[in-house]
Amino acid sequence: MLQSRRILLIVSGGVAAYKCLDLVRRLRERGASVRVVMTAAATQFVTPMSFGAISGDRVFTDLFDRDDEHDIGHIRLSREADLIVVAPATADLLAKMANGLANDLASTVLLATDTPVLIAPAMNPKMWAHPATERNVATLRGDGISFIGPAAGEMAETGEAGTGRMAEPMEIVAAIEAHFGGAAKPLSGRKMVVTSGPTVEPIDPVRFLANRSSGKQGHAIAAAAAAAGADVTLVSGPVSLADPAGVNTVHVETARQMLEAVEAALPADVAVMAAAVADWRPATEVTAKMKKTPGSGPPALTLVENPDILATIGRHASLRPRLVVGFAAETNDLIANATGKLTRKGADWIVANDVSPSTGVMGGDANTVRIVRQNGVEDWPTLSKEDVAARLVAGIAEALSKADAS
Ligand code: C5P
């Protein structure tokens, strides 16, 4: 997809520099050629030799390089690239770029170029939130420069958390692919059904049983899958979110309606069941509003079990999708409960997360998940729900293409 694209990767001094070795590898796997420029600070984190070995090219660190300057090295470096990627971009390098400083090779290349630039910032959350950095980022955006990340999560420094982590290498790859016309559609030709939001189970015409699911995670997954080229049907309970662009959204209220809509969307290659489906519903739906009758006390609410949509799809006799992904929102014994669900419901992966009120996951924007599979558990850092979605979709695309290849 990135066949013969020339990428100039500028690495500045941050702990995340080591992740860019993987970034180079991923880009080269996709057919891109990658040339690396490192700032002096970057070489304190990763050696130029490592980048040289992975990129298969010499690494550039000096503005006044005896071998290159006769050939105007910095100008040639920027001219010979289709895209310049700065990852990790420190607060210092952003400040230099925003102010047009050019006192080392990296900043000089960036000032001397009219090639498009994509920046993946990485810094301490306080530095990212500082008004000076905010001004610099706004200036750079105004100059037409694109950004990917930073994400929220744990920092390398112990006890530090917040927004400032560099976007993951695969997210940077996706942003680079999107830059080149979105040619990369890893899920094109795939059909996917996603559930999202709560279900609402009527007690009478005005009352219902529901839960606190916002639908943010499920909607983000549907949007990411559509962006990755999938033909997506999103079956959503009542939420206050807009229908994601490019997604066929079916609005339902109850678990039974949700099941019916999901079954109608089959066959599909992938099912991601992110809805918080009510386990029970009132046994009888009263067609007239229930009245308070003086002296007779509160009515008894009898509940019956709802269909389990994930289990129905995961064990579907004829139309089981090739990849069935469920969620497990737990307040205790996360892995044990998630593993139990994996087996019981016939899912391939369970995305497990802790929804204890103190985590703020329910209704919040960030999510810390663990991916539970039959062969082990993968811990992900705290990410925005969009980033969880992007990573999940990238994993789904990879799993499908691996399955195709085997
Ligand atoms: O059993 P529990 O509700 O914790 O399981 C969560 C997973 O099962 C989620 O993927 C959810 O969407 C799905 N589920 C379902 N139908 C139900 C209950 C849960 O699809 N009735």
C-alpha cells in the first residue's frame, strides 16, 4: 500500500523513540522506503546504528556533515521525501518548528521543506497542556501540518499519567496511509456487525430499565471499521451520539430488537458486540401507565431473561462470523470473568475492562482494556476510546488476513 513511498522520519529525543524502530519496520513491510534523521537528544535514547539497521540506510544526525553538505544535505533530504513524519516530536522541536528555528539538521530540514509533515508528539502531560505548547500546536496546524496523537495513558515516568503518550506505531502507519489517499483499506470487502449502547426495556409506556452505557466505544469501533473499508452495520440502543459517517446504523430499543437486527445483518465476517445489553426485562410490558394506588403498596416487578446476543451469534449453527468479539465490563475478577464469557458465549476474543465507578470508563472518554483470547491475555495501555477502536480494528484486519493466508 505504501509501495515506493519515500518517508523521511525525524526522530527527536523522547523515550518513545524506541517505538519508532517498530514504526520503520512496519513502514518498510508495506513497501515504503524510510530515511531517518535523528536529533542529538534522540541519539541518547536509541543509537543511530539501530535505526540504520532497521531502515537499511544511513542515518542522518549532523547539519554540517562532511559527506553531505557539499550536496546541500538538508535540502536534498526533504526534497527526496513524499512525506516527513516527526515521531516522537518533543515540545522543544514543536516550539522550534512553530517559530521557524533551524539550528540543527532536524529543524533545518523542517524549515527548508514544502513536503507535507505529519507529527506524532510525545511529552509529559504538563508540557502538552502548557499554554506555550498549545500555542505552538495551533500555529503548526495553521501552517497545514497534521498531527497524530498524543494519546492518554501512563507515562514512562512512574506515577505520571495524562495526555502525552506518542500514538502507537500502527496508528502512525494508519495516519500515513490515510495521508496517501487512504489507499490502505485493510477491511475492504469485509462485512462487520457491531452492537453499541444500552438496551432499554419498557416497564410501561413511560418507564423503562436501562443502564449507563454511552455507546462511545461501540460507535468508535463502527467508525474505525468503516474508515478501514469495512461494510459496517451498527445496531445501537438509544444513545445521544450521532450515527457514524459511512456506517449503516439500525436503531433499536430492546435486547430482542437488537438480536433481530444483528441476525438480519448476517452473514458477516466479524461481529463486535459492544452493547451493554440488559440481562433481564420486565416479564410483562404494561400497555397503560402504571398507577400509584393508595394503600396497595409498590407493584412487584417480575423479570425474565433476555436473549444473549453474543452467545447466540458466537454459537450460531450456520451463520457464525469468522471472528466474534465480545466485551466484558467487570467490577471484580476481570480476567476470570472474561475467560468464562469467552468459553460460555463462544467468542474468539473478549475485550475486558474494569468499569468500577472509580475508573470513569462508563460514559468517559478513556478505556483501559485487556484482550482475552483462548491462548492468553494482552494488556493495552490506557487509550482514548477512539484509539482502542483503531487498535482493535487493526487487530481484526490482521487476524482476518492471517486466517486467509493459512
Ligand atoms: O454477560 P455480560 O453481559 O457481562 O457479557 C458481556 C458481553 O455479552 C458483551 O459483549 C455484550 O454485548 C454481550 N451480551 C449480549 N447479550 C446479552 C448480554 C450480553 O450480547 N443479553
